[in-house]
Amino acid sequence: MREIITIKNLNYAYPDGVEALKDVNISIRKGEKVVIIGPNGAGKTTLLLNLNGVLEKEGGNIEIYGENIESLDRKDIIEHLGIVFQDPEDQLFMPTVFDDVAFGPTNLGLDEGEVKKRVRKALASVGLSDYEDRPPQNLSYGEKKKASLAAALSLEPDVLVLDEPTAELDPKSRSELIGKIWELNEEEGITTVIATHDINAVPEIADRVYVLNRKIVAEGTPREIFTNGKLLKENNLDVPEIFKLFEVLNCFGLDSKELPLSMDQAIDELTKTMQTENGHIHLHIHEHTHEDIEKLKDKYEHHQTS
């Protein structure tokens, strides 16, 4: 697959001199779902702001389709990259939702008819078709998140970049947004790059995961990352709750060979187990159960006390 974004030896320091990013190298190919995880202060948001040129890097290169972003006009960058900030208040500032979603296409110089077409398509995509005339400040937080996403989609970007998209959402809104991100990638072919603390969402929205802690400390599939206990502990990261549940069930004799990372994987694993066990799952307490449970609790103790 063709590389859309290439980051080579990226460095950035805050104005007070604190190093935020050090020799960061990332490649993102067309059609991928890439997630960036890391502890608080790891530089995830800083990386995304460098990605679209909002911040001025101090070393290294960022290329879009092989062209250095420094040689691209701002218009060229936003036509390729649609960014959704963590706080929708940073993205919604116009009198109406229509005006906010129209802001990007208008500044691309598109004619009025094309702008209206894009706005209506973007709002319909996120379920806000009847919200054109509403003031954004009157929307719920979840609706503001959707409006921010629509503002990015109205640019019809090749790559959608989202910073903590599920943060502070209620369960229903979170589920809807995860589904929409998956749909945009799988059905519409938009490459997605997501920085998140929402570990439980990662298996559903990632083909590949980068672990960032000022520098890239690991890269791999969700399974490769979440089964590397040493890596997770060193970077104060957790695993999906379903993964933990099946570790507990294994202590009681389930014997799940490949621990599931998502609900769908859990259903598949239980179905497979029951098919080989005459429709039953056998759990029991054996002589090592309590010892295994204590080891498991110790394994995750650093997450509970951090």
C-alpha cells in the first residue's frame, strides 16, 4: 500500500525547553487504521499538531504523499488531512452548525453550491441533518463531537486525524462514534489516525498501534502490543477489560489459547470453545486457582495505583 504520511526523526520541544518529541518515526499507509497510545504527557497531541503544521517542528521531516509539508500550501495540507480536536470547543466557533461545517470548504475556495452539498453530506453522515441552523453552544457534548467530525469530513480528506475522539462521551455516544470511525475507514476508504487513552476501543479501530512515550517505543498489531506485558508496564498502559476477564476465566480452567481483545473476539472464542465441549463451558476451582488469581492481580497492580 502507498504511504500517505511519513514522519522521519521528528523532534519538538515546548517553549520552556521541555522535550516533547524525540526522533519520532511513523509511516501511515493508504487505507490503514492507525492508533497512537501512550501515557499522559507522552506527546500524542503534540504529534498530531505537528502533523498538520499547526506547530513548527524543530527537526526531522513530515511528508504527505512524499512531499515535505513545509513545501505545501496550507490549503494542500487540509485537503489531505482532516483533524478533529479533543475538545470540540476548539473547533466550533461560528454562529451555526452549518457555518462551522462550511468553514473549511469555504476557505478552500469552493463555490456556494459545492459547499452546501458537502455540509449536508457531512452532517447526514454523523446523524445531524436537522442541526444546520442550531447554535453549536446549545448542543450536547456528544453532538458537539459529531459536529466537529462533520467539519473535518466536509473537507473530504484522504486522512482523518482524531485526538481522543471518545473522551468524555456517554456509552451510547462512544459506541456510535467508534462505529462511525470504523465505517469511514472500512466502507469509505478514509485512512484514520487516532490518538487515544481509550484502550478498550483500540482493537476495534486499529490495524496497527504505535506506542509513544516522547519517542516511539513500540509498533505492532493490537495483539502484539497488548500481549507485551513488559512494554505495557514500563509505559503505564493497560489492556482491554475483555482481555482481563478472559485471563480470570483461564484461572478457573477455561483454557482460552488466544485471549480476546474485543466483544466480537470474545463471542468467537466462547463459541469455538463450546463447539468443542458439547455446548458447554467448564469452569472449576483447582489447586492453583487462588495462586493464579493473586498473580493476575499483582500483574495489574500498577494500573490500579497509578
